Amino acid sequence: MKLSPVAIALSPLMALTAAPGFANVTDTTAHQDVAIERMIVTGSRVPERLDEVPSSVTLIDNKTLATEMSISSELQNLLATRVPGMSPATGTSSNAGQTLRGRKALILIDGVPQSTPLRNGSLDIRSIDMNAIERVEVIKGATSIYGNGAAGGIINYITKKPGADGALSGTLGVSSRFSAVKFEDSVGSRFEGALNGSVGDLGYLISASRDDYGLQRDAEGDVPGLVYGLSETTTDNLFTKFHFDFDDEKSLQLTYNYFSSAQDAHMVDVTGSVNSGEKTYAIEAGPDTLIPGEPQGVDGNHNLMVKYEDLALFDNTRLAIDAYGQKIENVFFYSLTLANPEQGLNGGQSIIRSEKRGLRANFNSDFTLGDTELDLIYGVDYLQDVSSQPLVDGRIWVPEMDMQNLAFYLQAKWLFAEDWVLKAGVRRDQMAIEVDDYQTLRLCRTATQCSTPVAVTGGEIKFDANTYNIGLRYKGSSAFSPFISFSQGADVSDLGLLLRTATVDDLAKIQSQAALIDNYEAGFDGHWEAFSYSAAVFLNKSELGTRTVLNPASGIYEPVRAPQEIKGIELAASYEVNDELTLGANYSWMEGKDTDQDIYLDGQAITPPKFAAYLDWAATDNSSVSLTWLHVGDRKRFEPVNGQYTGSQGPVDSYSLLNLAGSYRMDQLLFTLGVENLLNEDYYSARSQAFTFPGYNTKGLGTTVNLGLKWSF
């Protein structure tokens, strides 16, 4: 029997944790020191205090991660609830339509990009298990600090540190998840294990997990449809990190992350429609039913990073050099819209393949000039990204795109007059993308409604850009710290989508220019006694945004590039009633338009207003309870055409979800209980209502229970 990397990794972990004699150490889910949690690394690529950053940042600490994980291990749900400006979760393996401030975010693991912006498949949020993450940092607003793809901002998963406490420590956990609406075949299992310690100057961390989902069930007990579904999905994650200290200043770190997630359900969809009001659900396939295609999901996401740091290259200068590589294959669902009857093909299944190689050198120099402090961050980035989207049957939907990106950057932070922080920076990107000659696919929606294939002459796309940022923050008062900022991002906006729907015969004629996004933001945050709060307003603009419009002749959704403008507000607050009880809430609203035609942007980008509230109660020294309430509002901006909604223009009705998390500690054992959708709300997600594409209108989960046990040593 062939074992996955995770199964191999879990075996020695389980054997080792069964051995007696290891001392108990601090639980990895314990609340981290506030000073640590008020540090970020992604905003400018070096650690800096949160109160010196003139932009909106959301930090999700380890305690919050542990609470949310007892309900669900899906990172989509965590981000939707805890991050203002993040769209509601889709309830599936896909985060298409889950935007950050109306645009796609760049997903990072310790600064290494997981997204595939050249052909964005929107599967990047699910790229690591929550068990390996120490905290999540969300930097909102367009930025180019990490290169292509951060039109809406950055979501960086900061992984746990090896050898933090010296002595060997670890955890071993097991949990089971099942539907409280209809128990039959819904039981799933999860196993996780982690080892953390050091030997001399070498620190190590090994984390592995396996999630086996049973059948998911909605509030009526039915199984949601299989398009990006999670029923009968197996998810594996193996994460390792080794850190070696040569001395107090110099260190070397090696990180490897493997992630896979595949759905293999012997079921078929009963396809409904937003327009008919009938939901899409899945039923058991007959014994003689042939299920076409391969299991959908992530067929192996490999990440490798080597990082060298010298904290005292010179008296006032630190150096960080890292090299990384990523290889990923995302396998999509079998689709009848990829049919070509002339070739005897009734449908098809696509794969996004992407390989990245990067090398980065980052310098950080500090200077004291009289009563002021100047901090300079500067360096060079190199990235090669080779992406394509073939079909499983051998047809080429998106040809191979080979991007070479060289960039130089400088970021300055000036602390002056004791209470003011001024930040400004510039990045110079030089991109070249090579595409060979190719032919678009002939695709048939029906026997008589087909697209016309076009032979396209390839070539090279070059793009050079300078992007800038500047921001000012006042930090003289902890009760009121206002900021204002401007930042730009450069985004090669899903070039693969433009290539596969080309209607011209030459690459040079395709409107493939990169988009420059201008982001304007103003806000404040602060805390007064037990009350903390923040607020921000934003406006982002781009001259070449991308949306899709149905071509009624071919039945194909084709991209339209036009100026876009998105604006919004974000609010957050928390109140510590006492040492045991904390209350919190956040609210976000956004709206966007195609300013060329003065029409609203659809559900691909803009989602309804969102309000979330939470209650965390440490009932006793050993037990805790958390309640989280999410309310998603209405958005009805579009009228039906000939009685039918098309594209992502379906009307969205409001819904509310209440989740419960509880835990009880007994010595080294931690018992957890999580209940998702406690009140069994019968609802469609915002995306399921907005997207009119076949198979997308699935209902969200009904009441689902998660019982867990974790042993720490």
C-alpha cells in the first residue's frame, strides 16, 4: 500500500507520543504575549510595531486560531468571520468570489506566494493546515511589496517556530465531525500530530495532519452539490521547519510544506438553478454509473524555502536572503461546458499547473539623525512563474505562460517629532511573459452553440512599472492613532483567462496589459482602558479592471477590461468586560462600479455588507466558551434579462450563522466541542446566490458538530 507523506510523518509521531517520560510544557494554544502579537512582518518585509504602520492590518493570534479550529479547520471560515473587508466564505474548496476589499488577495506562507495569478484558480486559501500556523496577518489594500497578485492585499500565514522552548514538546490530536441534521454517512475523522524542540543550535518542527470528511449535509439533510464540494474529501498536510543558529546573529532556516486535498465521492449532482429557485444537491450514484474525470482538488502542493539571516551584517544593517520553489497542480471538476462533440468529448476537466522559483535579498538599515530615526528597507526580487491550464484529456485550454520578474525596491520609515511616523517607498518591476503559438478550444454549450477556435500567434509581453506608497500615522496617543495612506499595486490580471477566450489572431492584439491599482485609505485605531477600536475608509481604482460578460452566440463568458472603482468602510471593536469575558464585533461594507459604463460590479468582486460579533468567556481556569455570530446582508443590484439572471448577478438575500466553541482542560488533555451553524440556518452562501453558473447554487452546512481530544506533552 502506498503511503502519503502525511501518513509516513504521522506514524513516528504517534509512536513517540505513546512513550512515557516526557515533561509537560506550555500548551501551543496558549495566548501569546501581547507584545509579540503587536508585531507584524508582512507590511514591509521586516518586523515592525503595529502602531507604526499607516494602513489597515488585521492580526489573528494563536488563541483565536485554536478556538476557530475546534469548530472547523477551514481557513475560509476563519477569515470571513475575523477579517473586516473579507468576503463571506463560500462553504466549498474554492474561494472564487471571496475577495479582500473587492479584489483578489495574494496568499503567502511565511512570505512565499501560494496564489497562481497568471491563471487564478481561486484555490489558494486552502494551502496549509491550521495546525501549522502560529498567526495570520492580513494587510489590506493594493500593494506590490511581494510582487504580482496582491490587488486586494496580502494574507500571510505565519507558521510556528521550531525550538522555541528548547525541550522536546508536542501534541497529538484526534477529532470527529458529523452532521446533527442527518447523521448517516456524515462522520469524518481528523488526526494531527506535532513535534517541536531543539538539539544544540538546531531547532526543529514537524507537523502533520489528515482530514477525512464524510458527507456534508445542509439544513435539510441533503448533500450539497459536488462542484468544489468537500464531501468525501481527504486533506493531507506535512509541514517541517529546521532552524540552525551559527551564532547570535547568523542563522539558516529550511522549510518544506506539502498539501493535498482530493474529493472522491461516488455521487452525482441533481443540478438546480438560481433562476428556478431549486438547489443543487448530490445523490448516491447507481452501481453501474460511470463517474467521469479524476478526483478534484489539490493534487500535491509542494513548497520549499531556504532562508539565511545575518542580524549584524554591518553595525546598523541586517540581511535576509531566501530562495524558494513551489510546484502545484489544481484539478478542477468535470464540466459539460468543456464538451466537443466533433471529437467525441462530452465534457472535460482542467488542471492549473504552476511552478515558481524565486530568490530574494532584503536589507534593513537603521540610522539615528538627531532626535529622529530613519529605517531603510531595500533589496531585489527575482521570480520565475510558469503556469498553464491543460485538460486531463490532453487538450490545451491555456497555453504555457513563462513569466520572468525582476524587481528592485526601497522602503523608508521616518520616526520624527516623537509621535509621528512617515513611510514611503517605491518598487521597480520588470516583467516579461513568453507565450508560444496556440489555438483556442472549440467548446460547445449545446450541440449547436459552440465557440469558434482561433489560431493565435504567440510572442512576448513586456511590462515595466514603478509603484509607490506613502503613509503618515500619529502615535502620540494610545486612545486615538489616526493614519492616512496611498499605495499602488501592479497586477497581471489573470492573463490565462484572457488567452483562453481570445477572439483575435495575435497575442499583441489581446488587451493583456497589467493593471495598476491605486489604493487610498484613511482611518484610526486606539484603546481606552478595556475598550479597543479601529475604523477605516478606502477607495481603490484601476484603469484596467477585469469582469466577465456572457456572449449569447457562443455561450462563453468573455472578459471585459474597463476602469473600475471600489470603495468601502471597515469597523472593529472589542471590550474586555473582565479577565474572563471579552466581547468583540466587526463590520464591513463595500461597493464597486465599472466607471466606463457606470454599472455595478457583480458578485465575482463585490459581496454584501457583513457584520460579525463574538463572545469569549473563560468560564473557569480550565474551561472556555466562545460564541461567534455572522450576519451577511442583502445585495440586489441587477435586474433579470428576459426573466433570467446571468453570470454573477444573482440577487443575494441576507442570512445569519451562529457558531459555538467550547474547551475543557484536564492536566495534559484538552477536550473540545465545536458546533457550526448552531441554529441550523437554512441558507445559500452569498456566492451561491450571486453565481448563476450550473452547479454553484448549493446550500450551506446545517448544524455540524466537531468533537476533539488533544494531548500535549
